[in-house]
Amino acid sequence: MRRLQEQILRDGQALSNTVLKVDKFLNHQVDPELTMEIGREFALRFQGEPITKVLTIEASGIHFALATSVALGVPFIYAKKKKAVTLTEDLYTAEVFSFTRQETFQVSVSKRYLSEQDRVLIVDDFLATGDALLGLINIVGQSGAQLVGVGAVIEKSFQDGRGKLEAAGVRVHSLARIASMSPAHIEFIEEQEEGRSC
Ligand code: 5GP
């Protein structure tokens, strides 16, 4: 997605060869128009799939799940990282290791909102090691719902997340794929190379 790549180059900051800061427009201050365009793009990439729910993880996936669910006309669910006192019903839970925080935490979704009748599209801000998305995929599996695929806004293709998801047979679409980066330069995998299948 050209506009996203341009914004990453303009407003993003590679803090190292592995961590990209995008809090000017993506996961702290948020560009609403770009967010809605991202939602429409995910809907387009998974066009024709009878999706019933969009699933993400709090907090930085929520606005992309909202934008995608508006484009698809279905509800979205965000997995919670801490058990809320109001979540008294049965939960699907999974353990996730956080790449940015270097710690393991539990994510949960109420059994009331995900069932074997659902066809689920998972979206998130980043695909890095894939652990967060694999946690959500685990939850979809527990519910008996069908996983349609995964949409990541930014994929760091030099990390092994995509490989893990594809090995699990998951269809993955990432809107900006970073081949390599350093504080001085960010290199993308171009759309022409990947076609519409990535
Ligand atoms: P993964 O589980 O794929 O390693 O990472 C997933 C989560 O880590 C993402 O949802 C994102 O919140 C965070 N993350 C991973 N890499 C980066 C990064 O380079 N920059 C930022 N800002 N967040 C990241």
C-alpha cells in the first residue's frame, strides 16, 4: 500500500535494525484517514470471503479492527490482555510472548462472542515474530470458528512471523512489508514483486 509506505518513510523512525517507531501516525497518535483506508484495503484483500467477525488484540490493533469491521459491515472483537472483573463468563485464553516488552502475558476472549458459526479475519498493527497473531489463532481454534486469514498493517519480513503463519497454513496479507531496516534506511518488498497475494 503506497500511501502507508510513504508515511512510514516520512514519519516512522527505525530505532534499530529490528524496532520501528510509528507512534506519530499508527499506534499512539493515530491518522484517522490512513486508518480507514487500511480498513478498506484489508476488506478488499479478503473480498469474497464470508467473514462474520474481525478479531484483534488490545490496544494497538483496535482502530484497525474497527476500520476493517466498518468496511466489512461485521462486528469486531479485541482480545483482552488482562482479565477484567466484568469478564465473569467462560473465556478462551492463550499465552503470548511480547517481542517489544520481552514478557509473556495472557490474552482472552469471552466464549459468548466467538463460536463455531464464525468465520474470522484477524488483524493487527505489526507482524514480527508472529507470537501475538499465533495467540489469536489459538483462540480461534479453541472456539471452533474458521480462520479466514490474517491482515497485518506492517510486516517486518526479516523476522520469522510470516514463515510461522504460512507453515500453519494461514493466508497472510501485509500492507507494508519491510525487507530490511536501519536508523538510516528502510527497504520495502515492493507490491509488484508480491502481487496481490501478500
Ligand atoms: P509479534 O508477536 O509478531 O512479534 O509482535 C506483535 C506485536 O509486537 C505487535 O502487535 C506490535 O504491537 C509489537 N511490535 C512488534 N514489532 C514492533 C516494532 O518494530 N515496532 C512497534 N512499534 N511495535 C512492534
